[in-house]
Amino acid sequence: MVRQPHYFPFWRDANRLLLAIDQAVRDLPRYHKYTLGTDLRRQAMTICQLVRRTAPRGDDQSARVMRLVEADR
């Protein structure tokens, strides 16, 4: 049985992070909203994309998780 990515705990947490960052950026001063806010949102979306690629598919999940962990080193 292949589970959908939204049941994968990393996926859930990555989306919660993206939502929290989006809400926090709304309260930033205008200057930071468009500089720092854009960078934070982009990084959170990259995390979501990496987690999506790591979602269980029946193959070597441990190797996929290691690539996720090492993605930004």
C-alpha cells in the first residue's frame, strides 16, 4: 500500500511550517516583508518540495530521507 504524501509526518510538519511562516511574514514591516519574507517563503516551499520527493513510494525511503536531511548542507 502506497501512502499519500499528506499522511507522511514530514509532509504535515513542512506544510505547518510553511503556513506559520506565511502568517508571520504578514506581520513584518513592509521592507522586510518583501526581502526577508520572500526568502523565508521560498525556503519553506523548497522544504515542502523536498519532503514531497521523500514521501514513501515503496522504494528505499531511508535514502530519500537522508537526501532531505543533507539537502541544504
